[in-house]
Amino acid sequence: MRDSSIYRTSIERAWQLTWRHKELWILGILAVFLGQFGLGDFIGNLIQQTEKFFWPSMIVQLPEPNFRMIIGIVWAGIILAGLGIIIFVASVISQGALIAATAEWYKKGGISSLLKLWRSGIKNFWPIALINIIRKFLLLCLATLFCFFWIKFGMKDGWGNNILMIVILAITLLLAMAVSATSIYALGYATIDRKGIALSLMKGAKLFWHHILVSLELNILLFLISLILIVIIFPIPTILIAPSMIVWSVASLSGYTGLLTFGVVLGWFVFLAVVALIGGIFNTFATSAWIYVFMKMHHEGVMSRIFHHLKNIFRR
């Protein structure tokens, strides 16, 4: 299969898997906290760094600390840290289970139970966690570096500075796509082939270099699909406000003000549930597409194709 057709087939097969096995949406929802693979994750990091660099920080006048306040802050910090650890662990395991399910479906045409997939994610916890941490760190460094160059050159007038910033942006996006593709390929080597972390990263970078065009194309294609989803999600709050409006109408007629708060909470709950569902479906779809590309290029790399052509020549 040629590189030009791999990413098209990956989109079709990924959608088949995502739609036929809706139980994987649960794993997709949990794994979404690690961020999406591809250009969209870097854009999110870039927006966050831009806010830190360019938005003025709000100065909040805090009251004088006392013993009770300190204890409350410490307990709040412990609770938030605990929740963060639980979410991170569940996300890592879910991503590993999702990769295992995708590889199993492409190999055998079926997937195991969620419990078995979950156990597979637990077995590969540390490689998946460390590769994701490295990916996040590199993307954060790229976003910070771009903001630094923007402050240095982008905020000054002149065609030369504008052209320079366009070049820097193009290079930054290419590097971000390279980091993202290399990390997902490294995850494939670590979870499917059970390679070590360092070896998985090296082999992932090598696989990206050998198939740079299809990796960049899939990055861009998935980013465009995510933009379409954002356009679809954008009018959802207007649609989902209907249940809240009904509750508010009942509250105004009955005079029971407690229903107003319930209406607001209901509206936000429904909205977040729909957004989480769409995000989980897209995460399942994107991960499946990347793993399909990894498996095809992994087994049909440059050397294997050379041997294949040599074999055909000698047969003649």
C-alpha cells in the first residue's frame, strides 16, 4: 500500500472501529484528559501560553492568612492533587487500553472485553505515562519558544519581522506535528511490540522520518476534522438551553427560586456531557487512525518494501 493511500484508509477503518464498538467511547472519554494526538494538542498549548504571555494577570487582594485559612488551603490542595492523580492514572490506562483494542481489531477483526483491555493498559502504564509526559513537555517548550519569538519580533512593524514570524510559525508547527507523530508511534512500539521507552522513541522518530509525508497529512486532516467538530459544538449551548428554560419557566410560575439554580446546573451538566461524549468519540477515532497508520507503516516500512521488490525481481 502506498503512503498516499494509507491515511485515507486509516480514516475509513478508524471510523468503522469507532462506530461498531461504542464501548470504546468510555476509554476515549477518559483518555481525552491526556490531550488529543496531533496538531490540535499543540494549538491548545499555544493558546494557553499566549494567555500567560499577553493577558494581564489579575491582582486579587487576599485577606490576611490565619490558621483556619491555611488548613483549608492545604486540604484543598491535597484533594485537588489526589483528584489530579486519579484522573491522570485513569487517562493513561484508558489510552493504553484504547491502543490495545485498536491493534487487536486491526489484527483479528474483533476486540476483547473492556476488563481485559483495562488490564493491558495497567501493564503498560509507565511507558505510556512517560512518553505522554515527554510529549507534553516538548509541546509546551515549543509553544513557549514561539511566544518568546513573537514578543521579540512579531510585535514590531516591518515586512521583515512579519516574514520571519511566518517562517518561525511554519517551523514550529512542523516540529509540533513531528513530536506528536513520533510520540504516538513510540506508544505503538511500547505497547504493541513491548519495546523499551528509549528504543520506542528512537524507532518512533525513525518511522516518522521514513513516512514524513503521510504523518503530516494525517496530522492536518485530523486537525481539520477537529475544527469541524468545534463548529458543530459551537451552537450546542443554544440548543441545550431548552431544558433550563423549561425549569426557569416553572420556577417563575411557581415562585420557587431554588429551581433557578437547578436549571443552571442542569444546563451546564447536559452541555458538558455532550461535549465529553463528542470529545471521547473523536479521541477514539483519532487514536484508531494513528494506530492503523503505525501498524501499516510498521509492517510495510522502507526496508520491507525493498525486500518485497527484490523478491519480485528474483522471481522473474
